[in-house]
Amino acid sequence: MSETLDRRREDDAPPSTSKDRTAAVEEATASFLDKPAQGDADTLVARTVTINRPRAELYAYWRDFANLPSFMDNVERVDILDSRRSHWVVKAPGGKAVEWDAVITQEEEGAVIAWTSEEGADVPNSGRIDFRDAQGDRGTIVTATILYDPPAGVVGKIVAKLFQREPAIQARRDLRRFKQLMETGEIATGARNRRLVEEGKN
Amino acid sequence: MRALTWHGKHDVRVETVDDPEILNPRDAIIRITSTAICGSDLHLYDGYIPTMQAGDILGHEFMGEVVETGPKSTLKKGQRVVVPFTISCGSCYHCGKHQYSACDNGLPADNQDIAQTLYGQPMSGLFGYSHMTGGYSGGQAEYVRVPFSDVGPIVVPDGIDDEKVLFLSDILPTGWMAAENADIEPGDTVAVWGCGPVGLFAVQSAFLMGAERVIAIDHFPRRLELAKRFGAETINFEESAVYEALLEMTGGIGPDACIDSVGLEAHGFFVDNVIDQLKASTFLGTDRPHAIRQAILACRKGGRVSMPAVYGGFVDKFPLGAFMEKGLTLKTGQTHVQHYMPGLLNAIIEDKIDTTFLISHRLPLEEAAEGYRMFHDDQNEVTKVVLKPDWAKTAA
């Protein structure tokens, strides 16, 4: 989709790396990213990782949303509602959870999965996962782009702790875990035994 | 099991901790038969390395017997293996290029953040070397969990003593790679700063790669003696001015290649060294890089600088001007251990490389804390301490 990007800057860097955050959201939503059904989604996060595996294999694993909690730490579960719709339960600070229904807005075998949250989402969000062949036989370049509306208010403040800054970190860590799982068949842990894993020690 | 644990600066203890378990399909559990204290363990002992936690098990030079394997391990119970100190997956792009210490997947995802911030990209995991390198429990213990056991450990034939092959885990490949990074040409003079284990192996390796002369620099007489045993000329920096001596000994040209195997542990009363130490102890964040400065100034024009020494952060007064003007080449990096192990194991079997000369002390694991103190306090007499977890059994 990058060929359809609206380039107002003489700059090939992706909009997510722009120092002007408002312009970045405008550029992304004007060209390749849906806006969530409700709310004022103004926070854009994108992370890219190169994975030494074929595009089709990575796409297939990701497209089965029930697989996602295996490498997404904050995602408690994803219930598949039908071929396009799914229900997400995501851990929030203080043992709470935030939930939403997501609908697939674009799907291209081996290349793109895009979604947006439906009405009533705790955290309105949209995004897309792009799979592209890497240059020089290095496998596949996977880019996760997420646009969301950070929660406001008292509850929001708590949730914001997770959702204001964390999505960037979480996206990066989740993509690393996805890469580990796909390249090595397992997710690395520095723990010595199950007790330390349960205590979250690394 | 019993294990050597870190509790703070100059505070390590042998304690009873819970055993390791198989957690991932490619894991194996090794019963340790021999494990050494590395010079870089002294960086932890001295409190120079951040992200250590009380109770962390140290040790990244170890070998032993396979006692348990995960379903995807290719090892068999009862095999004797030497384990590389770098934890590398074998399946990422970098491992495919044999740049094992640059492995993308050796570090747990969460632990990659610090390395990414400090270095730009995360590196491989390391055993027993802080949480920045993965928080993996080390091998100064009775047992250890070894991830990616299908690509890391090398199986050692029966009938070869532990002490002949133990150093395949780190210091022998590190010394070898240091010499390889110096791109030695026939007729070259190679200067080696630091006659610790890595420096001494670099001396041996440089000769094997065709160096005509090797000049070894240190201030511990016993270590300089060891370097001489392998044919090196020596400079004691407490008695002679290193830069002047190197120029005089090389006809005013300077060494063709310079190897800094000192790094963080640069001793000696140099003014910039004292400033560095002061800054380091007040967390103003600087390594203590005297050797690398001297190497850059002494190296001949168009020469090569190889830096196996461990540096963790930032360096002040790096002579970038001299480096540029003289057109030097610098090669460095954590060792790609897995790449070098098979060839070096053969060299040991064929008696081309001797490693046992290094060992000055052997102790039971129970006396590991004393081993650290000895190694720290007397680096002249103590060149290498090897710990034996099953001391009672082997002594009997």
C-alpha cells in the first residue's frame, strides 16, 4: 500500500516516525489506515520487524486470531465471532480488562490484515498488519500499525498508563515474540524453572 | 542444587537454590563437571555491570554431561558437551551468517529493550551476565538450563580431559577471533595489550595465523612469562613507556596490528585512567579505556586494531582524529563462539593449541566465593580458577 501514500513531505520515512504527530495521523488516515468507528483516535504507533520465514506462513499464523495470545502478552483471549468479526479481551492495569469487538476491513491473502473496533469499544482502535517480502532473501518484513483513542477520565488515567505509552512498547515486544516463535519455534525466557516463569522473572 | 550467586559488590555466595527445568522444546539440562571464573566475571564482582539482581547465578564458561533434553533438542543423555557463553537461536538472519553473538532471538523480548536503547539493536543472550543479557542463570552451579541446545553445545569425544576443552566455551574462541579480526599478514608484528587468558590465546593464535613477531604488554610478571613461553616479546608497562617501546621495537613504524584484550579492567596509575575510574564509580558513565587509546596511537599507519575487550557503554577521549588520519581499521564484537568451536576442538585434539597451561587453581564449587576473592586480589599468581561441582567424587 505504500505506493498510495500521500507524500506531502520530501521524506520517505513512514508517517509513524514523523515528529509532527498530528500530521502523521492525518497522513495515515488519509491514505492507508481506517479510523475506528467512534472516538477520536489520535495516537499512532507502528513497529516493523524482519522475520526469516516465508510471507504465507507468517500471514496464516496471524490470520488465525486465536493464535495471537501465544505471543501478545496483554491479550487475554480473542473470541472468533464470525469470519470477519472477533471479540478482544485485553489486560489493563489493576487486574482489570478492556474489551472490544473488531471487524476486518481489509484482507489480502499473504499481504494485509486491517481491522477497526466497532461501536462500544472500551478503547476505540484500528490498525493493520502488512507482510512484505524482504530484500536479499531475508524473509518477510512485518509492520504493525495501530491507531487508537487513549482513554480519558479517572479510569482512563489508570488505563492510560497502559494505553498511552505502552502500546508502542507492547507492539515492539509482541513483534519480537512473534519473530521468535516463527523463527525458532519457541519464545525465549531467561527464567531457570517454572516457579521463576510464574513470578515473571527474566 | 548448589550455585554461586551474586548479592552485590564483592559479595558472592554459594547457596542452595531450586533446580533448573526444561521450559522450551529446544532446552537441555546439563550437569556441570567443570566451570571457570572469567575475567569478565570480575566486572560483575566489582559492580561495573548494571541490571544485576540479588540471587543471580553467575558463570558463562562451563561444560558437563547432558542429563535431560526437551523434545526438540538433538543432544542425548550422557553426552559430554561444552556450552558456548553466547545464547543464539541458529535460525535468524545473523545466525545464518554465523554472526552468532548478534542473534536476534537469544534475548527474551522484554529484556531486549535495554540493549536496544543502549546499542541500537539487541544482541544475543549470555549466561550469567545480568538481566540486560537475558537474565539467564549461569553455570557456576551443579546444573544449568541450556536453551537452543540443538545449535549451541558441542559434543566432546570421550577420553579428552575437561580441562583441555573447557575454554572452548569463551576465552579460546575469543582469543582466536581477536587474532582473526587483526587480519594478520605474513611478516606482521602484532601487539597484544593484556596477557589475561584472552590475550594469551590471542598470542598463540596470532603466531598460528602467520605473525612474525608478537609483542605482549602487561604488568604481571607471571603473565608476561606465559606470553614469552609462546614466543612473544614483552613490555612491562610499569617499567617501560609502552608507546615509545613499541615504536623503538618496530623500527619506528608501529605494530601492524594491535589487539586490545584489556577493556574494562585497565589497571595502572594513568591520569586518564583515574579520571575514568572516578567517573565510573560516581555513575558518570564511562568505561576505562586506556589500552584502546594507546593501541590507536601506537598502531602503524593503515594498520588494524582488534578489540576483543569488553566495553559496555561510552568512552571519553577516544582518539578519533588519530584513528581517521592514520586510516586504521577497527574490528570488534562479542565472540561468535558457535562458529569457532568445531575448528578449535580439532586443533585441541591435534595438539596444535594448548589451553591447560592457563589453569593456576582448582577449587570445589563450595569454595567459589574464595576463588573470586583470590582472582580479584592476585592476578599475578591467579591466572585461571576452575571450579568443580563434583569435587568430592572426582577427588575420590
